[in-house]
Amino acid sequence: MLYWLLFEKLFPHFSPLRVFSYATFRTAFASLTALFLCVVLGPWLIARLREFQIGQHIREDGPKSHHKKAGTPTMGGVLIVVSIVVPTLLWTNLRNPYVWVALFGLLSFGAIGFWDDYTKVRKMRNLGLSGRAKFGLQVVAALLIGLWLLVLHAKGLYSTDMNVPFFKQFRPNMLIDGLLASPFTYPLAFSFFFAFLVSVLVGSSNAVNLTDGLDGLAIGLMIIAAGAMTVLTYVSGHAAFATYLDIARLPGASELSVFCGAMTGASLGFLWYNAHPAEIFMGDVGSLSLGGAMGVVAVLIKQEILLVFVGGVYVIEALSVILQVASFKTRGKRIFKMAPLHHHFEALGWQESKIITRFWILGLIMALFALTTLKLR
């Protein structure tokens, strides 16, 4: 919106406005706008949530130390989503289709989380939508995004080749082009594409959701992950950098750096109120939307595999739950004292603030490692 006004309409008459054509400049402004919105609107939202008694219900089988957090305002993810959407609409080139795909991913997964949070509040318990219903809705959202990407692919605006860390020439195709040679193998090719896409988007969304269990833990890690994705989107859309690093270039992907910058700024602003002791929780509307958006961006810039390292702590947290459930169902024994992993360390006697800080450090190390792989190829 402001990009259209300041650059496309006013720049021909006032040359200094050329600066608004640069994605780096608009990314910085989007980050600051998102940060400002979150910090300014935070107290108002917290007051409204308390007024309507929209508080967090604590699971009975969780750490006993968390029971004192019962009643803390939740559904703060609404603030995060608004603080991402508004700067994105203001500072991006809205003719860019990738921006709309990313926004759809954010809003669709956020809507699922909102429904889940609303169900928890209405029923006054820690369980909202059933696991099957939530998963089914996430799959539907991922499939819709997949259809959108196939339309862009047919127009030559999206590549289904993936970048693989440490390998320059090895770029597997999600559509398995060899299977598209015959109409009889079309279903297999598209089945693989959608299965892979669903695993990335739903997995990313749920991984962030599972990590959201300590004050500031998930949102602090999102600042790191979104910051790394900002760098990745920029180099993917920059002709010189993409050629130098020998990664699949996506013309126009630099607009996604504005979106990721807004994610970083909104996460930083929300941490102001979510830091221990938290004044507000993001709820599923925040964690599912952020995780889904991060997965969509990774799919758009062909860094699905690198996403495992960018969001490394999220992946570890999700794996701890999977291993715990699998072990208990097959052997009747638990691997961890409690899952997700952050609760295991709480059970060992670690202070909440120490767990959060150490997980942040680990997340930063893994994100920096992900960025170094761009050159180590």
C-alpha cells in the first residue's frame, strides 16, 4: 500500500523516494512497524482479555509450578497476526503472489488456532479441538496452499526443485518430473508433492505449538528463526547473491523478506509482554500461525530441508513428543520424565528462566549453522 503510494505514484515526481524500492529498506520499516504495533497495542489487548476473562487453563498432568499461571490472558497470538499482516500490507509490493501465499498460510493456520483457543475458553479446560479435527484442518490448509503453488508452477512463477544443504548440483524435484512423462503416473507424482508439502507445513506449525510451554520460549526462538528466514528470502530473490551461492533463485522472493521482517518485529514486540513472568500467552492462534507461515516461506524459497536447522529447537521438541509417545505405546516405558523436552528439564529441577535461555542459545547456534551452509556447498 505505502509501496504503491510512495514509490510507484510519488517517486516519478520526487526522486529521493527511490529508497522505497529497496527490499532491505522496507524490511527494516516493516520490522519496526510490527514492533511498534505489538508494543503499543499489547496493554490494550491484555486489559480486554482480562475483562472478558479469557485466561489460560493449565493441564493437570503438567508441571505443578505452572498452576500459578492459570488465568493468565491467552489468545495473544491475535496481536502477533495483526502486527504481521498490517506491516506486510503497508510495505510489500502487493502485486507479488508470494506475499499473498505467505499471508494465506499465516491466516489459515491462525484461524485454526483461534478456533482451538476459543473452544478451550468456552469449555473452560485445557483441551480445545480434538487432535484429529485440528490435524484435519491443518491438512486442508496445506492442500489449498499446495494447489495455489501448482497454479504458480504452471505459470512459470514457482519451481518445485529443492535446495539441499552442502550440495550445489543435487536439487530433487518435489513433483518428480520423470513421473509426469506419462498420464498414468500423474497421481503418484502429485501425491508425493502434496504429502511432502503437508509434512512440512503441518509439521512446522505443530512443532512451534509444542514448544510453546514456557514463558517466552517459543516466541524468542521465533525471533531467531524469522531473522534467519529474512536473510534466506533476501538472498533467494537477489540475482547476484543467488548466483554466487548457487541456490535456486526465485525472482520476487525478496518481497518475502519484508514479510519475514514483520514476523521478526512482531515476535520481538510480543516478547516484551510474554517474557518471564508472562503477562499474556500467545495461545494456539499464535503458535500455529507462526509455524505455518514459517513453513510456507521455506516452501516458497525452496529451503524445506534447511528449515530443519533454522527451527532446530522446534524440531527437537516435536521429536521428543513423538519418541515419548512411540516408546510408551510400544514398550510401556517413557524416555523422558515429561514431554515436550522443556518439561523434562523442569522435572530435573532446572529453573524455567535457565531452560528458556539455554534453548534460545541452542536455537541461535542452529540458525547460524543453517546460514553457513549457504556457502559450505
